[in-house]
Amino acid sequence: WPVYKIKVGTADDIAIVKALRENTDAILRVDANAAWDLETALKLIPQLKELGVELVEQPLAKDNWDGMKILFEKSSLPLFADESCVFEKDVEKCKNHFHGINIKLTKCSGITPALRMIEKARELDLKIMVGCMNESTIGSAAIAHLLPFIDYADMDGPLLLQEDVATGIGYDYGKITYSGKPGLGINYTGLFSKQG
């Protein structure tokens, strides 16, 4: 894969990233899922930079604004809010605490609020990622509509599913392909019975 997002927050974070780096030159992004304290983040981020990590997502607890302010000023890597930035009202708080935000459509209530969050983040000079959790092709197709407006995309949900409910987007070594159909551009293949 051209990009790997590595979930960390263990005693072996550096060893995990180092092992992956030994086997790929791909872009590495780290998601701490709010698992670090400030001291840990200050220690690990320079080591992650040396390993070629591009950015760190949600290093500290979602409400640790004081710690994030210090980390923002000292970090050698860009820091992205995830759990700290769920709704539109959260975007402004991220300024001077994070370098960017990760918007999840399933958390912020959909495309319209996400567009407003993107607009506000641009005003505040924040980078923008749109992410996913375990969305099918349906949710990921909605994310794909935002690609022209964002800096980073994390839309691998359908790749993680044993069975998807739709078709319409494809993945070609880091590039997204579209069906060209109207709306979300998907074909619902369904998990539900087609009775009455």
C-alpha cells in the first residue's frame, strides 16, 4: 500500500513503526487514539519523525487542551485532531492546538456539516483529513465526494469488510476511482432480503 495508518498507544509503539518501516518506504501516519500523555508524546514524536512518519493523529486525550497547546508548540510533526474535533463547534478550538482536523461523516452528522467544518478549518489555516471507521462503500462514496476539498483521506472502510453492501468506488494504489453514476455513484447490492 502507498500509505499506512498505524494505530499506536502501546508500550511497543516505536518497535511497531520501526518494524513496518523496515519493510516499506510508504507514507506512514500514526494514530495514537488519545492513548499518550504529554510526556510520552514529547518523547515519541521525535523518534517517529526519524522513522519518516508524516503526521500524528490525536496524541492526547480529547479534552487535554492544555497538554495539546504545549505539544503543538514543541512537536516536530503535524498533529491532527480526531476525538477532539467531532462537531462544527469543535473546529475553532483546534486552532493553536492542532495543525489539522480529521472529520468523520458518521460522527459530525453528514456531508453538510462536514462542508461547514472544512470551510471553517480553511479559514483557520488548519489542514483537513476526512476519515472513516468501518464504513461500507456507501459511506466511503460520500467521503469521496469531499476529496477535492481536503488534504488527506482515510477511506479504507470497504477494504476492511468481509462483505460490502454496494459497489461504485474503487481503489487503485492510493487513487480513488468513481463509477460516474449520479448521486453517490453506487449500486446497492444489499445485505437485506428483497422481500415485499
